[in-house]
Amino acid sequence: MGTQKCIRHLRERGAKTLFFLGDAVGYLPMEAGVLAQFRAADVICVKGNHDAMLVGDLPLDPGRDATYQLEAARTRLQADDLTEIRSWPERIVLRSPETRASILLAHGGPNDPLNEYIYPDSDLRGIEATGYRAVMIGQTHRPFVRSVGPTLLVNVGSCGLPRDIGNLAACALYDPTTNSAQILRVAFDAEELIAAAERVAPVAESVKTCLRRTDGIGCADGD
């Protein structure tokens, strides 16, 4: 639901190329539909830690899978789906056609593309030392834009499970000519999403609580 809305909103705002920064699976049993939406919109994907756990590239903690639901997702997906996810790169480095500067796209961060966590209040001083003109990440489900020296850092947030305001999908529009980005928020009906998900499989209470959160305080990672 949020994924489709973000794709549509980005296209309406003039986005020429769409990138997804990881974690197409987990929490909600909608993974096949998400993959179909990506294919239909020619979205280029990088692998997130949940995607890596799904295909066996990272270990899956059985205790957390009660919330993640990745074992169940594996049984719902086709072999071709798993092969596709396995083929996603852990990072993509682009070259700006205007400046030839490098732009990094990863799920976690420049130091660990799968497992690094960068929050709005993290110590960001090491970002400019990476030498990238821009760094685009996800992982924490909390969107923000920061200038760190000459480097633009963008956390695009989450289109499926926002951890600040649960019913506002997040995505980002980046302009390489100005090296600037804007976070876009798109409202969706959390109750409608939960009901649709539970017609497929049960959803963890912590996930439902996160989707219903409207106070902006945020819900904990790993919930």
C-alpha cells in the first residue's frame, strides 16, 4: 500500500529512476505484491538485512522471526523470487553525470551496507570522510536529510513500516544537479493495511502498534 503510493508520488514529482534501498520482506505478509510493484515500475533494488536473512546471506534469529516472519515469507515466495532477491547488490555506487562525483546507495551505511544503523541523532562526522557526494540509506525507518561537510546524507525512511509516524509512508526525491533531497510523506490507511495483511497471515502486535503510532515519538528497532 505505502510502496505503491510512494512509487506513484515519486513519478508524479518527476523522478526518472527509482531505487529501493532494501528490506522488501518482513513484518507484513505482502512480499509478493511488493516485488510485483517493483518489477512493474522498473525499480532498481539493493539488498537489505531482512532480504539477506531471507535468502540465507545473514543468520536469522528464531526469536526475532516471530516479528520478522521471514521463514513464512520464504514459503510464500517462488524460487524465482528468491533468486531475484539474492541477486540484488549490497550497494550501488553511481556517478553524477554533472560532476562525476560518487553517490552511494545502501541499506545500512557506508561502513556496513547491511547492518549499519544511522539515526537522525547519530554522530555523523565520519560521513564526509567517505568521499561520496551523497549517501542514500534506509535501515532505521526514520527519514532525514543532513549535510555533513560536502556530503549529503539522506535516510529515505520506510514506505512500508515508518517508525516515526506509522501511517505516513516515506520516500525521498534527489536532484543530482543541486545535490539536494526532499523527504516526501504519503498518507495511507494503517487499519486497512493491517486488515489486508491479516487476511494472509497474523501480524505481530508490535508491528500493528508501530503502524498505528501518530505521535512522532517512534517505535523501537527490532519491534
